[in-house]
Amino acid sequence: MTAWPRTDRAGWRLAALPALGVAAGLGQAPWGLWWLTPLALGLAMAMVVWARRPALAGWLLGVGYFGWTLQWIVEPFLVDPEMYGALAPLGIVGTAGGFALFWALAAWVARRWGGGGMGAVVALAGALGLVEAARSLILTGFPWALLGHVWIDTPLAQLAAWGGPHGLTLLTLLLALPVALWAASRGAVCPPSGPDGAGLPPRGIWSKIGAGSAPGLAVLLLLEAGLLAGAWWALDPGPAGPAPEGAPLVRIVQPNVPQAEKWDPARVDAQFADLLRLSEGPPASLTVWPETSLPWALDLGVTPRMPPLGRAAGTGALATGLVRTAEGDYWNSLAVFDADGSVAAIYDKWHLVPFGEYLPFGDLLARFGLRGLAQMLPGGFSVGPGPDVVEIPGLGPATALICYEGIFAEEVNAAPGRPRLLILITNDAWFGTRAGPQQHLAQARLRSIEQGVPMVRAANTGISALIDARGRVLESLPLGTQGAMAAPLPEARGATPYTRLGDGPALALLLALALVGGLAGRRRVSH
């Protein structure tokens, strides 16, 4: 076995991994340094596979990445600081450390499967993509700040129509891979030797790639830059054109109610009056209010008609968030009202926020005075039946999404039929005014690209937006402002490959990447 380098050299590499994780996170909104993500990730991947303890190295990289990108996670705890403020540090530490375990698993598997050599670098690229997909599913899932989200402000985001979010993650990892291979083969960020001969001089294809020279790096980067430039040019949708003549008008209302005041009984009448006032203007086919806009729980079986909401709908329809109740149960719902204030459609949120809209083991934890952060009711919200569309009178079917549901691409894809538009209502007051609302909007834009349909997004405190089928924000209202906007609804595109095939192709390619790396690494060790 070849001896490892001195501990002090290994120590600085471990210390550098969280910093590289932060650098990789700078590609996410609102920073948008997309080019830094594959560069930092590539250097880090080379360091991880050479580490004495790859799982620890992968975890440290993940802690830096998630600690930076999910820094907004403390904001919900600060809405009610007396009850939850002390938990804010635990929230960010637990979130970053917990999600970093996925990256630790990827590093451990890649090293075990790839043998610690160059094959392990390739295997790690595939494994990272697979654990990012697993993070989207396990324990109800949290696909926030996926590695593929960094492309949202570039033409490459259009690839989401083909591969969805995991296809974009694959793109990120493929762009990071040449950097990782070069760094590993050169020893730029790695020791010259590793366990079980993993650091022996590269042979075969690895040496041909450019294991020993600066020209090798130049060839890799030029090839990568050429492919990137070609894809950039081919996929650029350009600026949005004018709306087609006769396009229906949609109005989006942003009341900007601070979360601390939202359920104050002394303020609810004024809040409702603001919503009605902001809904005035030229007749619109659809007016959209944000999540839980109505400050009362309504039994729509007992109160099926609300004339004030008919006035807000005008000659069209009103889609609004409300708390629906029936027989002692409560739902976080979207209801569509027609011009006379009658209920035309109801959608109940089904993917609830754990520790927000419901509390796992709630009966037990309630004994200690704990309840969900967004939970007004002792028992939390009930679960709706699943992904669905609502019929908008005079406009057609729309996929309904409430807040958190908009981050799950596969669930948006599971809604029945082909919608005319997506309606997403949310209350991003919980996310603060920094990275959270910007990242939430970026994911909404990706849903429009994936589905090939426009989105009407109404957010209580912003960012409300009208998004076209290419993910371009046509109109928006900034954070922390009260207002309304009206604009023509963009046209939908045809069904995209992602709507037909879902995540399967991207996941298969990630698995193939991991397997190829592992097999190549094992073949090298056997020789």
C-alpha cells in the first residue's frame, strides 16, 4: 500500500471543501454565478475521491453547499421569535448537515465502486446526480437548490423541456467532470498517492485526456467551451415577442401582508378590502390572489356563493387561496369563483410542508407545546387527493399548485391532462427577503419550461410573476411591494419530451455514468 501524505496536507484539503461547496452554491439564485458551479464542483470532486475518508469529505462539501444555498431556512423561525427563534441555528445546522449526508453517501459509494482512481471521479459524478434525485423523494422530498437549477438564467435552461431538473443536474456534472479529471490526474488538488494504489500514475484513456500537461487541460476546456457555446446559441429563445391578438387578460394581485399580521383579527377586514381594491381595473379573464388570501376558514358547502368575490372576478374568474373546512377537517386550498361569486372549482393541497403545515408525530410533540410553523390549527392541515387541474370558466384547464408543490417537477408532471396554464399561489413571506423567494421563483420558471405552458404566479409579498412557456418572466412585482398587474396570457407550446417521458431518461443516464466510472475504475485496479 502506498503511504498517504502528511496529515497537515490532508487537513487543508478537508478545510477547503466547505469553501468549495459555498463557491458551487454561488451559481444559484440570486447570485447567478453559474460558471463557478461546475468549476468549484470539479475541483471538489477530485479532492473527495482522494480523501482518506471520502464520506467525510463529501459531507463537508455538502455542508458548505447547503449551508450557503439554504441560508434562508432560518427565516420561518424568526416570524415568531419568542416561540421559535431559539431553533433558528438548529434549523440551518440540521438542514445543511442532514442534506450533506446525501453527498457523503455519494462519495462513499463512488470510492467503493470506482476503486479510488479516476474511475471513482466519474462514478462520483453519476452518484451525486442520483443522490440529488433521492433528495427530491426521501422523507417527502426537498428538491430545492438542485445542482441543475444554476442554469435558469441561461439558454441552457431550455434543456429542462427534455430532461427536467435532473437532466440539468446531469449537465452540471458533465461540465464539472473534465475539471475533476484534470485536477485528479495532475495532482492539482490531490495527493500524488492514495490508498490501495489509487494514486498510481494514470494510464490508458486518462493519460490521453491530458494527465500530465497543461495542454491537456486546454484541450478539455476548449472542447467544453465549444460545446457550451454551440448549445447556448442553439437554445437561446431570444426576447419574448408580443402577445397574440385576442389573448386573454390575466390579473395578478400582490397584497404584501407581513406574516406577523396575516391572521390578526383586527386587520383582516382591511386586508380583504385591499384585495378587492387591487382587483379593480380592466376586465380580466382571470384574477389570481395568493395562498391563504381570505383571512377566514370557509365551509364552501355551507357558503357556496360569495358575491364580493364575484365582483373581484368581474366578467371572468377569480382563483384564490383560502383555508377550507368541512366536518372538522381543514385544507390549504385554491378555489375558483365565477362572476356571480359561486364556486366553480376547488383544489386541496396534498403535498404539505413537514414541520410547517403539519407536524410529524404531532400528538406527541404537541404535549411539549410544539406545532407546525405555518400551522394555525392544532391538528394541522388535511391532505388533498393529489395532483389535479381546475377548470377556469372561459379559459380552460389549469394545473393548480400551492407554494411548496411547485418545487416538485415530477408531481407537476403527474397532473392529469394537458393544461392551458399553471397557476401557482404562494405566501413567500415565510422565506424572508433574500435568497429564498428568488430561488422559489427560479424553480417556478423551470416548471413552465418543463411543461411548455405559461404560469401565473401570485405571491403574497412577492415575487409575483407572469411567466411564459420558455421560462421568461414577462411581468413581475418586486419583493415587499403591494400592487397588481394585468397582462395578456402567453400561448402554450406543444407537449415537451419531459411531459411524455418524465425523469426516467435523465436518471438512466446518471446511473450509466456511475456504472461506467465504477467499471473503469475496477478494470484499472485489476490491471
